[in-house]
Amino acid sequence: MQVWWARLEDARTGLRALLDPVERVRYESTVDPAGRGRFLVGCALSRLALGELLGLPPADVPLRRVCPRCGGPHGKVHLALPPDGPAGIPAGTRPAYDRSVTFSVTHSGALVGVAVCRGGEVGLDVEESHADMDVDSAARVALSDAELAALYARPAAERQPAFLRTWTRKEAVLKALGVGLGVPLRELEVSGPEQPPAVLAWPARLATRPHTTSMADMVVDGTHPAAVAVALAGAGAGDGDGDGQGEAGGVRVTVRDGSGTLAAYDG
């Protein structure tokens, strides 16, 4: 697995060549400059990372977004490889795409990340830490009773980093399973911040789904917590593991320089 990190400041005009027509409309209609920049960086970095893995020119990597509610082009992004292999190559000689490849995009503040994985559904989350965060309000929504008790047993100065470590693990798992925040976060319980990342209790909605989920923790720029999770079809839910040291499901997480990759792209 590879995880690429970039920043809002990496957004530049030349990257717009990597947007498809639908993305270009969304980019141009986004009023908030920061939101527009994060969208551009996320799209460009996804195509560059996936293109390298799939052996495709980055502009040819097909990304699609379909809202499950209205069918509009603003749902979760996914890789939409055509069934017959690359176009323009005679049938029977076309190389097969690696259809086990999945990816996940995350952003928080000025940070943008893309995780690319083979053989499992991947979820990535990062959170910028900042002094004015209301940890108490967020914790009441996101933490189980046991997690809340453990959080408030800590000195006040340790609560924000502990909460963010827990939050990133939960978000990464739910992204990997494709359910997002539609599942009550309080019903998903994970191991303590100092322990290897693992799921301890599943929400009722997910408890019978056959999957194995593994996680790894990361820190971006030495300050901001991040987590990546991989969900595999397999044994019953709750078989999660992970050692928190750059391993997820036996696959080493390689951190890549997304900022450098974006800077090197000349369109």
C-alpha cells in the first residue's frame, strides 16, 4: 500500500489538465478558494498515484462520483475501469487491468492524502490538530462510554491528541467499509491510542458483515494524526488487527511525497 501526502499550497493551474469535464465544472463552481484547491489537489494526486500503479497516463485514469441518493456527480469517488481494458488497443491484445486496486482520499485543513491499495478496500483519514478544537462536544458524539471514560481519565493537555487518534481510526475503518459517517460512531469502539490499532466492538449494522479489517497509524508533519484501514472479505467482523508501525493486513505502508509528485507533473 502507498499513502501520498500533499498540501493545499500544491494546487496550481497546470494541474487542471488532469480534471475530467465533470470535475472541471465542479472545480470552477466551487466558491471557497481552499475547497477548490483541495479538490484540485485530491483529483490530480489520485490520478498520478493510480496511473503509476496501473500503468496508465494519469489523465486517462477514470474516476467517477455518483451520489447514492440523487445520482448526481458528487458521491464518493471510485475507480471506474472499463470492462475491456485500455481503449485503442486491439481486442485480444489488451492488457488486463488490476481490478483489485482501490483508493481513498482525505483532507483536513491544508493537508490532502491519497491511499492506494491492492487486494482490499482502503480507507484513509487525517485530522489537523488545532488549539481551538472543541474536544468535549466532538467526543460526546464520536466516542463510546468506555472511550469517553478513558479520555477523561487523562490530563486535559492529552485529550485532544488522544481523541484525534481515536477519531482517525474510526473514520478510516468506516471509509474502508464504504459506510462513512452513516454508522453511529459511538457504537464503533477501537483500541486505546497507545495500543496497536484494532476494532474492539462493531455497530450492530456491521456486526454480521463478513470482513477482516486491519489498521495502521501515521503522523503527518510530526503533528497531525492519520490512520489507514484495509477491509478484506473473509472471516467474521471483529477479526481486526494492525501493529501501528506502518503495517496493515501484512502490507507495508509506503509513504510517498505527493507534493513532489504534483510539482513534477508538467501536463
